[in-house]
Amino acid sequence: MAGKQGHRGWGNIRRLPSKRFQASYVGPDLQRHAGPVTYSARTDAEGWLAGERRKIELDAWEPPRPARERTKARIVTVTEYAERWIEQRNIKPGTHTVYSSMLTNHITPMLGRIPLRDLSPAEVRSRRAGLGTDHPRRNSTAYGLLHAVCATAVADGLMPANPCSIPKAMNTPRKKSPTILDVDEVESLASAIRPERMRALILLSAWCGARWGEVSELRRKDISEDCEAVSVAVARRNGAYLVDTPKSGKGRVVVVPPHIRPDIQQHVDTNVGKSPDALLFPAVGGGHMHSRHFSQAYFDPSAEQIGRSGLRPHDLHHFAGTQAARVGNLVATMGRLGHSTVKASLIYQQIVSGRDAEVAEVAEALSALATQRADDGE
């Protein structure tokens, strides 16, 4: 049932089924504008209409909704709007964690309390310079997040223009060139690392392309019978283990190369608990092993022992990428390494391009290694 409309010389007041009153009028723009709220008393609705008419007479009128949005923008701070922006994004938990960390640690301390409407290009430039130059990738990521937040605010009518206008500030600096081991060096590293139970971790990282966040969360149930395949579907991010798909947005099952299956099987039989959820590589006291402890206590000394000081655990992922690129096509490389974009896998294709002779050498080396281990009775 339609509400009862009042008869007035200017504007309209309608009584709603809720018994509250809604005021509206046709403005100078020939559009109908309703009050910001409904009113319990007719006199309150009349008061709002009188105020709007007075603005028109004084030539100070503007559409009520944009005016309210600007008032709201003067109240909402950069941090408050950015927090809502992050929560409203359809993003993976890991990305949510990165955005929240960037906001908390690098945006809020410098810009967080500034009203969104008042954020200026000069303010952004000044605070961007305050981040220093020691962490260029972090700085570009934080700036990119702020730029995206402000772009949405502009689209929402809360800012007149995006204040993030520094040329090339979002350009990500080129990463350090990866160190690519050869087959013999991977075997030397796996043999050198202590305790011996870490050998399987090196082999899975190098030959199956598991990142640290993935291999450190692997459990007994992720290894198939006879150790023919490993399922990668959980990743560690910023200290938290996320039951979530990896960077590609898809879980993946990676075939374990035959020559390392005996090592993986021995590790599972000897060092892993019987529960399906038992971690393959737990910390000494139980629970997840921290990447820093792994590097300092186990990986770095072993890398130095084989003459590869400065080697990083993630370089084993790069080794896996080059091996996959040598013997597979681009799609196969993407699937094995869990890449979501062609660009990531193309890096490895470019690394091995023009090195066909090495493909044969790799195959020969693998065959020789498998034969040697068979002769040794392993």
C-alpha cells in the first residue's frame, strides 16, 4: 500500500508504512532528491526541506548525496578506508595477509590518520621518500596498494583525483639473479646436509619444485603409495600455514622422479610419524620448522661446504624450473611448478634456450646417478 503523500507548496513529504516520514524534492538539476534519513515526526521532515530550499535561494545548493559523501570522506581516515578496501576484495588468504601487513607496517604509521579527502600528492611524495631505499620491492608494493585503494576512493566519489602520481613508483625492481645449481651440485648438497633427514627435503625441493612454504607443510598423506607423486595444496605465509591453494590458484600433483623415490620412501618410513597428518619435516621439538632456523642451522653450512656460499633454499625451486624447461613445454613447466602466469615459466625457458646439448648431458647424468646408486646397493 502506497504511503500517504502530503500537499505542500514546495517539496513532498510521504508517510511510509513504518509510520515514519520521508521528505523529497525536485532540485535545480530537475532530479528528485530524498532526505538522508526518514523522520519520526513530520516537523523534522519539514525542517530538512526548509534547509534545502534555503540553500537553493542562497545559490549554495548542491546535490545532497555527493555533499554527504564528501562530508563522510572528511571523516574517514586513510587506514579506515583501506581496511574496508582489503576486506571487500575477493583475494586469497595469503594476499590478504600481505596487504594487511603492508597497511599496518608501512602505510598506517605515516598516512593512516589523515582524512581520506585531505590526502594530497605532496603528502604521498613526502611519506614515500620517508620509506628509504633499502627495501625497494617492499616500497613499490606498499605504494601500489595505496594507489589501488585511492583509485577505488576516486571511483566512489570520495576523492577528486588519485594522489598517488609518482612516476614509476610502482615498478618492481628486478630481483637478484637466481643461482642455478647443476645436477651434481644438487646431489652434493643433499649428501652434505645434516641431519641426514633433511636430504629428502632438498631432493623434493630441487626435483619437484616445492617452495619452502609448501615443502615445510607436507604431510604423510601428501605422498602417494610408493612415493610416486606428491600433492601440493597448502602453503606457509608470514608465519601462518594456510589451508589454501598455492600461488597459481590451483593445487597440483607432481610426479616424483624415479631416481629420488627410494630416498623419499626411506625418509617416510624412518622419520615420519604414522598419522596421515604427520609432518614430513617437523621442527626438532615438534610443529612446523621455521625457514630461518632451517637456513641457519642446516642449509647454509651445507651450501658453504659444497662451495656455494650465498645459496638460498628458493634457488632449488629455480633448479626445478630449469630442469622442467629443458625437457618439457611451457604448459608442462607451468603445471609442475605451480605458476599461474606464462611470464614466470618463460624465465626458465629463456634460461635454457639454446642449450640443447645440455639436455642430453642432464639425462646422462641422471642415468649415471641412478646406476651408481643401484651399484652401491641403495
